[in-house]
Amino acid sequence: MSETTKSKLKKIVVIIGPTAVGKTALSIRLAKQFNGEIINGDSMQVYEGLDIGTAKVTAEEAEGIPHHLLDIVPVDQDYTASDFKRDAGQAIDAIVANDKLPIVVGGSGLYIEGLLFDMQFGGVANEDKQYRRELEAELARTDAMHLWNLLNEKDPRAAEQIHPNNSRRVIRALEMIHFSGKLFSDQNDREAAPHYDALLIGLDTDRSVLYERINRRVDLMVAGGLIEEAKALFDLHLPDKTQATRGIGYKEWFGYFNGEITLEEAKELLKLNSRRYAKRQLTWFRNRMSGIHWFDLVQDDSRMRQIAALVESFLK
């Protein structure tokens, strides 16, 4: 991309990384320093009432910084990457028009990648509607893990990058493999030209440190009322395919509410699933996105000075 073309694009800062690594805190620090507003890029924080299990920023933590795309979807409705691309784009336009810096924060790789590039979310290219209907019927007969296992057999690299519960994306991958005869992981599912002049800041830390933070965060969530929040969602008796009920932080408790596992087993399952999710997040960002500036603020908060200098240089 030429410098002339790049100069015409809106500047945004994007903070990515696995769960429990400090993205929210960094976003607020940068927003205060650089006159920014924050756009949520987490697929579960869009839902109303799912606060504790999604680690949604509190009013106290936000320190007066405006946040966008939080609590915008009822839990009985699904919200797609295409929806996010539209809504985040509108939020960016509004923030830029107000002479503020848009700061997108989240760990949902598909959302972030789809915002930055023109990914074909269910477009007509590489479509096979009959095969898709067959896969949807198979999903109805079995479960999400069954379909993910099919993808894992055909294209393990693609399966590693797609959450087993993201059945829409799994079906899309299987459909493209079936239509083209090529591995989904080898196919370019987006246009190369970016939509924004984006500074990508990635947060990470040593795996053992990250896993300990995740375990501690789960304990704090439970102490803060997560079980009651999950029970309120469970008591709505939503269909199994509803997106909100499949989110990590909530689905792990359903077996406990049904009397199938103990409370301690549910809590350990949540810790395990959260650790596995963090690994998948890192795999996505490292394998599918380039140009990320990685920092470890958990073990070295002094790196904050480098991040601030990086943003300052980017905005000049």
C-alpha cells in the first residue's frame, strides 16, 4: 500500500491478545493520553447482562472514557462478525468525526480481522447452498463439536483457528473446501487492501503467567457473582444454538445447574476452557495477522513508555 493511499485511510489503534492479559487497562490508559474512545471487539461483551463472565469494563474502570458496542444485543439474539464490521465501522466514523482516536479492543480474531479487511462473510463467492443445508441439518442432528471434528479431519490448520462453537464459521470453512477442493487455510478469504490505517498492539506474557492470571480471574468472577449471572441466563431456557449460551464463562455452569457435575468441576472446566481459548486466540493473531507490535505489560509495565511512543509516532 502506497503512503498516499495510506494517508487517506482513517487512523485507528487496535489492541489485541488473549484473555486476561490487560487489554482493557491498556486501552483506557491510551484513551486518556491520546483523546480516544474505545470500541469493544469482543464477541460476548456485546450482550446485555453478560457482564462478569465476559470481564466487561465497569463504569469505575472506564474512568469516564466512552465505550462503544457494549450491551447492544439481547441475549436471545445472535450477533455476527458481519454485524460487528458494520457497527464498528459506524462507531469509527462517528469517533473520527468528533476528532477523537478510535481504539478497538478485543480478543475475537474473526471480528478484528473482518473489520480491518474485506472478509467475505457468507458472500456469494464459493457458495454451495445445498451442501451448506446438509451441514446445517447434520449440526441439528449432532452437535457443534461433531462438525468441528469434520473440519479438523479435512483441514487441521483451519480448525485450530476456529472455535468449535462457532458453527457458522465451521460450516463456511467446510463449504469452501467442498466447493473449491482446496484447504480453507490455504484460501484467501479477504481482500489484501486494508480498510483503515491501523496500529496493531498485541499483549502477551509467558504462558505459565497467563494461565495463572486466567485461573485467578475465574476465582474472582465466581466471588463477584458469576454463578448467579450464568444461572439467570440458564433460566431463560434459550435454544442450545443461541450464541450467548455457548460463550465461555456461561456454558460451563449449565451442567452444574442440571445436576450433572459439581460446582468445583464446573469451575475447573471454566478455567480449562479459558486457557484453551487463550491459546486459540494467540494462534489466530500470530498466524492470520501481520504487523502486530507485541508487548508484555504483565511482567514489565515499563514497556508502557514504548507503547505510548509508538502511538504518538503513529499519529503524527
